[in-house]
Amino acid sequence: MQGTFYSASHPSRSPTPGGLRLEVQTGRLGIIGPKMLFAILAILPLAAATTSQLREWSTPIILDRSGGFQIGGTIISDPTNSTQTLSCDHGYMEYFIPWTPRQTSLVMWHSSSTQVFQNRWDGGQGYKDMFLRRGYPVYLWDGPRVGRANWACEPVNYVPGYRDQSNFAAWNFGPSYKNWWPDVQFPTQDDAAWQQATSARYDEFDTYANVLLHAHAAAIAADSGKVGNSIVYLTNSAGGLRAQMTAIRSNTTNIKGIVTYESIGYVFPDNVNITADTVGGFGPVVVPLAEFKKLAKVPAIQFVWGDHREPDNFYVLQSRRCAALINQYGGNAQVLMLGDDAGLKGSTHIPFADLDNAKVAALLDKFLAANHLDGYLSGDSRAVSTAISPSASQGRGKKPPHCSGKTQTVRHGELPGTGTQTWPGRHLLMVHSQMGTRGAMAEADAREARKTMEEAMRSFIFVV
């Protein structure tokens, strides 16, 4: 077994030519003498201190695979030449599957762009990476004609809308442009953050016809099984109405939950006194009672609101009425006010991108656990942050590459056995069990590092 030892003095430094190399045999520390072992132990606190300054998280992201696919859509013929066709109006799903995946797939459904799930307002860790570290398969969804699924079946006329200033209040940063809420969870002194927020978006095509178009494609994706058999939609703004309609259009078998963040639009049964809007993209949508009852079959629904929302806000009232009707027909729906109920003051219209998004994510953790949606595919209940099961991913029963027992040379930033740039230029202590039953990756303080070294004495070690 062969490994390469790198300097712990800088996170992006490449291996020094002729640098120290560790020749290690499986099951024991081969020719490492006392002096060399002392040197390794001496740098561990430094490496741990370096990584703790670089990262706000403690678990690397280890993917089994990632990719994307189009789904739904239709094929139309050229009216002037029936032999020529166009495949169009599909949705696009980008996916990231952890090595040890949990049972539930999180489909992140934006109403601006996928960027809102990728980063916090200040560029910090977003929901995508947060929940990948927790072991959840993550899917980023672009509905038909939006973002990476913009191959439309009809002519699209984009008219620029001058909305930077109106975005400010609509996204609940404050009552008026650049008049910030005093407790807003946004880096108010960072002009670049504001520019990123207001420019990172697509045309939403907010019409009722497009709500139905998106719901149709998403329902095909849900029913196909390509997103797994336990799906939870995490939506924002207008995406909430589309997800509700997806549940109604699907067979509901694979949809296990919907969590809407500030949903603008709700579905109601036709036996209540409410007027439908069949033009705009924000509802209310009225459907036959039999179809509405499909929402009651979804195991768990949560309508989440940020802070600074008045109790008589039009859409807050609609969410409460919709939740009450879902529960009336045997469902499980609730309304959560982040400010009043959870004490998260200053939450915005996109709270999962807020500066305190870790606290918002913790509430989602509770929701998933309370509804038994946080288990692992293989029944392995060990936390991904402390263990990597070699056989849990999709029940394949094969060893991951880092537990293969083969001789490998580990290069800077690579996952052993892959040659893939998984963690660019940062120091990790990687300890591999000889039997492949316990692969642990730890970024630790000096105390934890010493404990890990004791374990390494019984197996073998790479320091990167």
C-alpha cells in the first residue's frame, strides 16, 4: 500500500518533489519507525487547526454518482413538413447521489434559479451541500421552459422586467428598497451579495398554463421511479403551487412529503367558496374534491413562512386554509412561521439561503425525522458523518474504492482509487479499515486526531 504525504502548512500546496512517502502494509504500519510516527503525530494538530479555519462543516461530501436527465415533454411535428419533429417542453433534473444514501430524495424546486439552493446569500454553504453531507440524494429541478429546460414547444417572447427594486420587498429583505429589516438574515453591507441575489434567476413564466405544464413533467418524473420511491419536494415561492399540483397529477405513490418555503399559491377543493385564477401563475387553483384528496395522501406537508409576515397576509391565510382542508380529509399538513413559531428572526422569502440557514435546515431535519423520512436505504442507521458503509449504496454490496485493499497512490485532492478531484487542496485525515467495515473520514481537533491515530495503528493511514 502506498500513500503520499503532503505539507500541512497551506491548503493548496502540491506535493514537494522528493517529499516523504509512507510505505504501508495492510493491517499494520509497515516500516514506519518511531521518529517518523512522532513526526506524523506532531503535524496532526496543525492540520486540524488549518482545516477548522477553512471549513464551517466537519463532513466531506462523498458521491456515488452525479448527472442529469430530461423527463416529460412532448414531440411535435413541423406543420409544413410532417417528417420533421421537435422534442420539447421537458423538465431537467440534475442529481447528486451520496455514497451511502438515505431513503428519501430531496427535490429542490426553485422559483428563481437553482442558485438559491447552491449557496447562502454570502456565498456560504447552501441546502444542496448541507443535505448531501447528511446523506440525502439531492435533485435540482428546472421545470419546462425554465433554466436548463428551455427548449419550448411554443414561441417564447421574453420581455425584460425591471424588477431589481421590487425584488427587495418581495423577497422580504425589508419594507422597501434598501430599507433592510434590522434583524434581516442577509449580509446587508455586501453589495456583491445583493447583486448575486437579484441577478441569479430565470424567467419564471408565471401563468396557469405553465403551472400545469410543470406539474405534468414533474409528475412523470415522480411516477417513473427515476427520482426514487420516497420523494420530498423542497420548494420556494411559486414552486410551491407547482409541487401541490404535481401531487395531484401523479399517482402519489412515490411522493412522501412537500415542504414549501413561502409558497405563493395554493390548491383548494371545488366544494369550498373560493374563486380560481386560471390566468396567472399564483393561484388559487380549484380542483375536484377527489383530486384535492390526493394531497391528503401525501404523508407530510409543511407550509413554511419567513419572519415579518403579518397574520392577515393573503397567502399566509391561504396556506392555513389549505392545511386545514388537507387535515379535514385525513392528511397531515401544518403551517410553520419561522419568526413566531421557531424564533428565527429576520428570515427572508428564501430562508434556506439566509445567514442562519443551518438553523432552518435543523427544522427540516426534525420534519424528516418526525415523519420517518430520514432512514438509510439499507437500514444502516449510522451517521454518514462518522461512518461510510461499503454496502449501503443502492444495496450493491460492493466495497467502495477506498476499502478495496488494492495498492493505490493518493494524489492531492483525490479520493483514493478514483483519480477524481473530490476535495480540492484541503487537508483530510483518512483512516481506512482493513476489513472495509468502517471507513472514517474525520476533520478533528488535536484530541480527536490522536484518537484516530490510535485506530490507524491497527490499520493503515493516508495524510493528505
